Amino acid sequence: MKNNLSRNALIGLAFIASLFMIYFGINFLKGANVFKKQNQYYAIFGDVSKLLISSPVYVKGYQVGLINNIKMADSDPIQFLVGINLEEDFKIPEGSYLQYGIDMFGASTVNLVLVASDKYLQPGDTLSGDKEIGLMDGVAGVMPRADSILIKIDSIVYSLNKLISHPVVESSIIGLGSAVDQLNNTSMSLNRIVNTIEKDLPQISQNLNSATEDLKTVSDNLSQFDLNKTYASIDETINNLKLLTDKLNSNNNSLGLLLNDTSLHDSINVTIDNATRLLEDIRENPDRYLTIRLKLF
């Protein structure tokens, strides 16, 4: 009898514990934490697609509450009243609003956007709500365009296949193959030339070193050459040439008179003219001059 009573008591306790667990589990799924006091707020949305009860509410990435209720507030226009449970010590400034979106995995994310204000909402007040345009919404808008793009890609691929199968393209590919072979042969020739140059590099380097030493010797000789004396000698030569030129242009010397005085030139012309006449006369009257020579001898 006592064993049956103990067994029934254990069954009853297990049933009561199950009820408590079900109760707490249902409240947790609804976004209510029975172990911690929370404040209830509301938000009005025009669209609650993919918004679920127990979705977490974040403020700049930090969770401050849960969605615990969603119901229709008005049918014309359609509006939905969304209840949120926030931590008791969390205050919402006036002008703040609730925004939710859908991530790439299809889960809803709710963000409480706070606005700087000195006044705060009281528990039970209503916030404005807005749906954020997420990645999946953008993909849904892009899908019709993607279909048209795929059709164009199919036509381009078909055109490319038709172009590649053309005999001219095939012959061009064969020509490219021969060009590649020629390039390979050219590359091999260049490698041979490079190998030959590498063999001659030591001799070339030695010749360059000797040429560098010769240039260095010439440079040393030039550096030791007394340029000042050379410049002085050139200046002296130029001065002498200038003095000679001045004397040639002057009438104070014989050479200058010879070059500048016209009387000598005139005298020479007269003498040449007289000599010419004398020779003409000798040629025309040789007897006259022969007689004179006989008398002399």
C-alpha cells in the first residue's frame, strides 16, 4: 500500500513538473521571461512577413527583449500590432522606432532604433514600426531581370558556339598553333644566343675592365695636365697674332706700307708696263739692240 502511494505521488509530482515546464516553455516561446520582470511596449507595422513571435529585439547588436505578440490592429488599411517585452531597466526615448528585416537565411531580425531625447516612453506606449529592405527582398526584385539576363546569356553562348564552329575560326586556331610553335623555336634560338653570350661574358668583362683602366689612365693624365699654362700660352699666341694684325694694318712699318700704300703698287705697275714696252720694242727692232751690244763688245 505504501509503495503504491509513493508511486502515485511521484507520478503526480512529475505531472506537475511537466505542467510547469510546459507553462514556462510556452511563455518563453511567446517572448515572456517569467523569472524576470519586463516592460510591455507595442509597435504598429503595415507588414509582418516573416516576423515571428519570440524573435529577439536588438539595440546596436545587443539583445534587450523579445517579440511576444502579433495581432491585427486594423483592416482598412491593414495594420498589425506587435507586442515586445523589454528589460525593466531599459528606457526608450520618445521618437524611437522599431525596424525589422529578413537576413539571407530567412530569419527575422528586429532592431530598436533609438533617437536622442530627454523624454522617455512609458510601458504600454506604442512605437512606429518599419520593415527594412533586406537582401532577400532585393534578390526577389532582381529575379525578373536575372531571367532576362539568362536568356541573353543563352543566346550569346549559342552565337559563340556557332562562331567557334566556323571553318575560318578553325583555320585561325591552327594558325595560332603554328605561331606558337614559331615562338617556341624563337625562344629556343634566344636561349642558345644567351648561352653563347654567357660563355663570352668573362672575356667581355675582362675587356671592359681593361678599357676602364685605360680611361682611368687618360683621366689621370688629363687631371695632371696643366691647363692654366696651356690657356696662358694660347692667350700669348692670340696677343701676338693681334699685334701682327695691327702692324699689317699700320703704315708705320715696311710690311704695312707694302700692304697699305698704293704708291708701291702703282710703281710696280709702271715698271711692268715699261718692261713690257721694252720687250715689245726689242722684238720689233732687234737690230737696234744688237748693234748696241756689238759696240759694247
